[in-house]
Amino acid sequence: MKIHVDQDKCQGHNRCFVVASELFELDDYGYAHEVNDGVVPAGMEEKARLAVANCPEQAISITEDD
Amino acid sequence: MTTEAPKDYATDYDVLDPNYIKNPFPVWDQLRDKCPIAHTGRWGGSWMPTTYADLFAIAQDWKHFSSMDVLVVPPQLQAGSAYLNEEGEFQGDFPGVAAPPITSDPPEHTWARKMLLPPFTAKSVARFEELTREHCRHLLDAIIAKGTGEADAAVDYAQQIPPFVIATMLGVPTNMTADFTQWVRKFLELGPFNPEGAVEARTNILTFVWGQIQDRRQNPKDDLLSYLVQQKVDGQPVPDTHILGTSFLLIVAGIDTTWSSIGSALWHLAQHPEDRKRIINEPEIINSAVEELIRAYSPVTMARLVLDNVEVDGAKMCPGEKVLMNFPAGNRDPAVFEHPDEVILDRAKNPHIAFGVGIHRCAGSNLARMEMKVAIQEWLARIPDYSLAGASDETTWAGGQVRGPRTLPVVFPQ
């Protein structure tokens, strides 16, 4: 599974970072970026989905492995 | 001013109607089902969306919906002008000072916001957490020292926190907090009933801030005002009117909003011992509890100005009309939130829009969260058991565009 934060949509609500701090980092303006090229480590899939569900900007997308 | 109670909220809502202010939730539920974008002729006229989807769509569409004028009730503030009276004349001093970036559209908004964000990241505001905690403890010491087992959780506590924190961040004397509180109330809460008083309060704030700005130019310190005066845009210093407007915004926007959120949270907890126990016994849920309390009791409703003919969810809007962005109603929309009227402290899916959504997401959201977290934790550490005073709920609420308790009498065991 991979995640991606669309930088045109992220407005810095920080909700993803709070629910899944292992998967995101915040820059000096508070905007979120995926870490580790967006690769979600095994066992963290539920946290990735929570991040998507809590983003008010609908800025986070998930790509499932084939 | 119309004082008659509204008969039909779909066509005649009144955000200053006392019954609406006290309990707006059933009205929003009715409107969402029957007329998702309501309209009123009151207070100069406005539209009011109540579904999450419509609020989201309008907030993202800044090309049609400008933030030049975010207030619906007087005195109305317009970017690039001073306050306008009914004849459209300037009122008060400091013409040309708005409140950027909340009153800005792109392209000004883009650089103005970028300048403001670094001091308000979660990491930056964490520097003020310990100080906020100490301040809350002092307030609680004073409440408990009275020995009566009674307190006004709004006046003696919630109201005392945000002005202290923003004064500290700005680097102005914290003995100014009583003045800040009075000015902000006169400007926002009491403005609709006393526009001249609001203009006077605006002048008071701007006069004070202008003096501070001039001082920081001569004697820079490690504070937010010094940071602001040192900013440059495209290599040029930021215009005085802009710095002044942003400083004005920091005082006005950071005070009664957060104080309303803290007050509403304490009002809820006073009536829900099970939620108090959870926060005490499961301290790890505090972040999610804060988000949930902000969702359920979102205080802020900002407006937008329609720039062009546009239709949203069947409502045909024309240039010059206002839209009241009822984010609080969106946060109780059952299409997005399961059991929206229940406070579920560990709610897993909570994409609330209490801080707005889109390019105007509240710049102070991390500060508000920090203050709420600390205020709730410290209150419950000292007063774990309390309830509303009196046989019936004596809480008084302020409404309009910022909703929250203004007096909140509570009792607790000695």
C-alpha cells in the first residue's frame, strides 16, 4: 500500500499527522508530506486509512498493491 | 434591527435570535432535510448552507466566493477600506486596514498566509504549552481559594486563557488581557447591537498595536510582532497597513473563538460525568477528545462575498450577496458523521471543518487545540467532579458568528 498527500489540496490541518505520525511529516508551514516515498509498512494499513478518513481536504490518496 | 422571532428558518433565519443561539442544532437538522441552503433578509441578507458537501464546495471555490468581507452583522469590514456605515461611508480611523489574510483572496492571500504559518505550526505553539499550563493552574488556584465550591467556568477560566496566550506570543504585557477581552467583545459580540462601540474598539486595538509595531521596529525582540515587522515580500518590506491588519486579526481571531470552544467543552463535560472519567482515566485520548469537542461545538461561522452569478445546490446567488459558512452545521451532518449529535471522544472518523476548509483553514488551529487540551486537562486535574449550577441550565450564550458560553455557573464538591 502507498499513500500520497496532494500538495495542491493539503491546507495543513495536521489531522493525518496526529492519527498516523509514522506515515507523515510536517514542513515548516505545517503542510503534510508522506514519508518513505509513501510506502505504508506492513501493519500500518489501518492507520493510513484513518488518515484518509480524517483529512477534511480529501487530500490523501491510497494506492493498494496489486 | 429586526427583533421578532423567525417563523421560518428556511427563508427568515436570524443568527442573533436568542432561542437559535441557545440551541441551533434542531434548526440545522430541519434545514439540511428541507432547504439545505437557507436564506434570510435579516442583517442585510445572506445565504446559509448547512450540509457538509455544500460548505466544502463553497469554501474551495474562492474564485466565486471572496473573503473580502467575512462578517455578516455590522460593522462590516472590507479589505482595502475601513468600516462602512449604511451609507457606505468610512467610519473610524485607520482606513485601508483590513484583517489579512482572513480578509484576503489570492494572490495577496497566498503570500500573506505563507508569512503567518510558521509561527503557528504545532511545533511552534508547543513552546507556549508549559506557560499556558501554569496560567491555567493559577486561575484554578484562585477559583478553589474562594472556598465556595462555585465558579463561573466561562468568566473565571475559559475567558482568561486565550488573551493571556496571544498577548504572550505577541510579546505585549499580559496585563493588557482585560483590555483585549473588552475590545474584542465590543468589536465582535456586541458589534451588531452597538456599531459605534465596535468601531471605537477597532480603533483602540489598532492604536495599541500600531504603538507596539513602531516599538518593535526600533527594538526587535523574540516575539511574534517582531517576526511580523521583519518579514519581506518579493524582497520588499510588508506594508504597514498589512502588518497592522494581521496583528489586529491575531488579537481578534484568537480570543473569543478559543474561549468559546473551551467554554463549550466545559459545559459539555459538566453534564457528562462519563466523558470526564474517560479523559481522566484514558489520558491518551485527549487529542481525539479535543477534536470531537471542537466538532460538536464548533464556534465559528465566517462569511463569504459572492463575486459572480453562481448556483449551489439549487440556490441562485448573485454578486454582492453574502454566504454564512455554517461550518458548525456541516460538522453535525449525518451524511458524514455517524450519530452526529453524540459526543464520542474517540470518534475514529472525524474530518471536521470547524477550522474551515480550503485556503482559509484557521491559521491558529494548532494554538486553539493546544489551549483546549491544556485547559481541559488542568481543569479536570483540579476539579474532576462538577456540574452546572442551579436546577436548570443557567448558561448564557453568545451567538452571531462566534457561538459559546459567556457565563457558565458551575458547582463542585469542596
